Amino acid sequence: MSIKYSKEHEWINAADTQAAIVGITVHAQDALGDVVFVDLPAVGATFKAGDVAGVVESVKAAADVYMPVTGEIVAVNEALRADPALANSDPLNTGWFFKVKMSNASELEGLMEETAYNDFAKDN
């Protein structure tokens, strides 16, 4: 499967390494509550794995969005900027945050599969 999960509660669908899709997990949006604002990175910006690439704000808190892999931002979800609630209603599809051209696909090996992430999220 092409979807991997980070300990910071991001997911990445790397079916297309030239435009891997990144968002926050169901667990993350549940913990945040109603999302009211997203700060998305600029297209063309580059980040290393673990860097803060954006911010998501809810009625309860603000949280950083971390880059799960090293790469360049090739697209952002303008629909999410216009309607941040998509991060709550459909976090794994229409609520995606940005797309990244991965610099090193082997970084995916350090991320979790769904079962391992679900076990991790129960305790975190």
C-alpha cells in the first residue's frame, strides 16, 4: 500500500513520488476538534523530513503540520484553505494539505503502515 503515517500524525500517499499527497490523520483531526484555519506552505518551498511545513488551527488548539519526507512543495489544497473544515469531514481525501516532489523515496521506510500507526495512535 502506498499510504504511510508519521509519529506526528501526518499521512502521505506516495503512489506518485513526483506529487505525493500529505494530510493529517483522522486521529489528529479528532484530537484537534473543528478546524477553522490552515496555513499551507508556498509552492516551490523545500523542506526536510521533520520540518514544520504548515499550521492547522482548531477551536481548541493550533498544531504544526510536519513534513513526513524531504522534498519540494508542488501543490497546495486551495479548497482546504477556503474550507478548513474539509480537514475534519474528509481528512484522508479532499482534506489533503499539500503535494510534495520527494527527494528521497527511501525515507518512506521510516514511516508506519496503517496497522502500526493505529496501534501507535491509541497510546498517543
